Amino acid sequence: MRAILLGFLVGLASAKPVQLSRPQEPWDPKIKFPLPTRDLEWGDVNVLHTTDLHGWISGHTKDVYPEKSWSGNFGEFYSFVEHMRGRADQRHSDLLLVDTGDRRIGHGLTDHIFNTNKVNGQDASLLYIDMGYDLVVPGNHDLKNPKVVEFTMNTLIPQWDGRYLTSNVNRTDAVSIEDRKPLGARHRRWETPNGKRMMAFGVVTNKTTTPNTIEIEPINQMVKRKWVSLLIPFKEAIAPSAGHVDIFVLLGHVDPNPKKPTRGDDIKLIYDAIRKEHPLTPILIFAGHSHKRWCTMFANEDGHKRSMLLQSGRYFDTVGWMSVKLDDNKKPRDLEFRRRYLDNNLATYMFHTKKSHDFFTAKGRNITRFIERMEENEALTKIFGQLKSDYYLDRKSWTENGKNENSLFSFYLDAVEATLIDTKVSPNWLFFSNWGVLRGDIYQGTFTKSDLYAISPDDRSPFLYATVRRSVADQIVQKTRQLEKREQEKREKREQEEAEREREEEEREKERKIRDVGKRLNSRELKPIVLNANQDTYQSRFDLPPGPALSYGWVTEDNCGGDGDDVDHEKIPQVNFDDTEDGLPVYFWRRKFRTDVHENDFVDIITTNHIGKKVVFKALEELVGQNVLVKPRLSSYRDDIRQDNLLEKYIESEFPYPVPSSNNNQ
């Protein structure tokens, strides 16, 4: 249980920056706690945004940066929201609280099942309703598990009371797509306390793997669909004749800035459809899925900016803020938008609410205690060992023969060699995996059940192996990466071809309209213009004279100009796994062959379940060829060591937790 010294934090909130006498590393917990220096800019409508929390409602608890900057829990966040709503009331402005999905998978509070009579993450899921969100949309991880989806249908959605938006998520209990009902609500219409009439939609990436009880409809098909269960199609739902709307709000668990956009996941298609019917109505867009801080603005055909898109980080490291000052939606002019990325911590919340000893609300305290009890009940505080170093997922590139100090890949390979590999069975072996088997950093100090879930998905699958000739083993890693890249390129090609067909169809439709009405359309495409980032010379921190040491944290570059980060940080070193030197997916591996093993001798290749079933068996078939009678088969390697307990067993054995000595002076 974390002990929070209120007086210490209150002192932090009022302290002035002091020049440090010596340089400190950006991770050093002794660095002065970074605080905001600017008040939030309020508008007529203001929005607090969370996304991709992945279960981190208890906050980040390690005494090292950047973890310290993300240490707020849901109870503290609730108190913050409650005070901000009070400030909004005083200003006679509206405040919304929205979330764009992936509220589970990534933390023991949503992944671990201690009570088998409950759905995993059941209590945490219900807690979101108590937080008072105005709008939510599910993420791809929220819709994978059949039992979770059933729990969502039968228990969660009725309690959300129309605020759980699933415009493109359909139940499959009807034959015709048009007759299928949504999982949650297609849209929401409501009036705010200050009389603003709002309409909201919510969509999920169509790359989601779902149980057979639901399906995701691609966005490019959804915007054309007639919803019989809604009585009106999407186009009529947004038509002016359906009722006056002062503001549209669009939630999407889709990447807002993909390297290679696809029509099925393009949230701008919904923007386009709304903008055609409502040229001047503000459209507030909130995205998720890509785990980044990001902002961009869209301009109307006449170049005026009346829409902003915001994405607010991952793992509860960020709370996003968007505000807009409205007009009467009658004249084509720019609206005044503001955005800010807040670090999730108590000091930030106190600063922006102007509260200190009176910050904690009764319900906020109860939520904090409830989370602490959940962690205890799920045995998440159980200690497996004590690490002497930090290990990072993506601070530096990993290479097979490099030093790879503090690499989480190398730490995992050490665990494989020490705990998984049975050298009596496999005297010569190769282990390999893609990076998706891991998902976060681990830090020196005690390693708990909670830490285990934070870095490794809860996959109870066995490791898989096959016995092959060394000549095959020497090629299997590269072949697997090439096949994965090839499959990715095939998907992208299909999506590009589909997008081209749709563009051609749209062009034909335009030509038909020209013939019908006898008018000439302007030759330029009717698409929203993405504004380039404004150049702000004051944003560059590297041209400033030396000042106090900065802690690690997010340093955001987006398309909305100015400085969106609420606090200055030193940028966290990070390797882009989507942009590798050889263009292939990121894998890591280790091989141990005796020196006398020849290319025709047999060795064992061992891999993880996910890539083993998906792509490794295809790579084996290509390498072995068609002219062999017996082809290699992937089988379970061991029953006692699985993907979910490998690190647990390794750390218990190699990094035992010190047992305090007891002095009996009796």
C-alpha cells in the first residue's frame, strides 16, 4: 500500500525551482518532482480524456522516473474530476469525461483471476461506471474474451445507460447485417447542464479479433449502412432534419495517425460524413489504440478550423484536456481550441484544482481503498524476488551479439536458458520470439505478481518446439520474420485495392451528380485539410540555457502547435519497433549449439505459442520443402513451464527475495 505524505506534496506544489549543483540522471528519483507551471485554458465545452489504461487504475508505483510522474490512482483521479466539475459549474461551462477503450489486458487487476467465479477484471470494469464517465467506447482488448463480452452484454451495458458507444460493433444474433443490433448504443443525443445539444458516436478498429457473438464493421462500410434497429441509417442520424446539434463528439479506438492508413479504420471518414451535413458544427474527436500523445486539427473546405482530434497516451500515464470556445455555428471562422497532456499524479491534480489538504473527496478515498483491497484479494502484492537492475523493452536496439545491457529481451532469454530449456532433452537448441511476448519495463527492487502482469501478457499457453536439422534452424528466424512481413504487405495491398475501388466509386458518384444537376464541381477533392504544426521557437528546450535537471517523461510533438505537455521532461530514449533498419518485424533469439554440430544434425527450435501457430509452421514448410515424407511438427515443449509462469519461476530461483533476519533475545 502506498503511503502518501500530503504535507510533502503540498510543499512541492508551492516550492520554487532550484538550480541543481550537479547533473543527475533523468531516472534519478532524487530529481525535484516536476510540476505544472500553467493553468488550464477553459472554454465553453471542456473534456477530460483517458485511453488505453489497460488496467493501470492503481497508478505506477515504482520510485523512479518516469514512473513517479504517473503515480496517480483512480481514487485521486476521481477527486480531481469532481473538483474540476465544480470549477466548470462556477464558470457556467460544461465538462465531459470520456474514455476511448482498452481498459483491460496489461495489469493484474484486469488479467489475474484469483476468484474463478468472477470474470477477469469484473470489479475494475464496474469501477469505471462509478467514475462518472459521460461517454466510453470499447477497445480491441475489451472485446476479445468471450466471457468478458458476455459480461459486458448482460451486466455492464445496462448500467452504462446509453453511454457505452458501439456504432460499428454488432451482435450477430440476426442474419441480415442491417437487422443486427449494436453491442451498446449506436449513438447518444443529450443536452448538457448549460443547454448544449450534443450527439456522439463511437467506433472500434476493425482489426479486432472477436468471439462469434459480435463482429466489427469497417468504418467505410458503417457510414453507408442503414441501421434498421435504429430505424434510420447513419446518414439520416446525422442529417439536420434529425434534430439540432450544437456539438458532435466522436470517440474512436483507432490509430489517429497511422503510418499506412486504411479505409476500414479511418476515423476521418466519419468526420467527412458529418461535415457534409454540418459544415460549421464543431466536431470534437478522441482517439486511442496507438499508445501516444497526439493532436491534430481538421479544416473545413474553406480552410477554417472547427475540429480537433486528441489522443492521450497509455497505461494511465496521461490525462488529456481539450477545451473549445463556441460561437453560433453560423459564420465560417476558426474556433479557439486548446489541448494539454497532463501527467497522472497527485501534484498535477492539486495544482489544477487549486486544492491541498482539502483535495481528497470521500468517494475518492473509498475508490483508492477499494483498489488496494482488490490488489490484496488478487494476490498482486505477492513478492517473487528482488532485482538488482532495471530492464527496458525499447530504450535501445537489441542485437544478437551485442552487449544488450539492461535489455528486457536479454533478461527474457536468460530466463529461457535457465528455467525453460532442459539440456538433457535439448542439448542443442534455438529459442526465438517476436517482441509482442513482452510489453513494458521492469525496475530494480522487489518483483511482485503485479509486475509480472505489467510486462508479460497473461498467456497460459505452452511453449512450442520442433526438432529440425541445423541447416533449417539457422534460417528459421529470418524466414519467419520475412513471412510475417509478407503477410503484412498482403493485407496492406488488399486494403489499398479496396480503398482505390471506393475512390473510383466516389468519383463515379460525383460524375453522376454533375450530370443530374448540370453543375461543375471544383476539381479539388472534398477532404479535410490536416493543418501542419505551427512553428513555435519557444518550444525548443535545447536552445535554452542549462537549468534544473529534468526527469524522464513524454516530450510530445504533434500537429496542434505550441507546447501541449503540461510539464517539461527529458525525452525517454525509445526505439521505434515499426521502423527497423532491415524493415522486418522485431524478434529476439538465442542459440546454443555444440561446436561439433553439423548442418544435417538435429537440433530443437523453441518458440512462443502466438507466432508458433501463426507463422513458424509456415516457415518450416517452406524451408523443409515438399519432398520430405515427415515434416516437422510444433508440439508442446514442457507442461510445467508455460508463458505465464516462466519469469515467475526464473526470478524466484535466481533473484530470491531476502528474508529479514530475526533476533530472538529471549
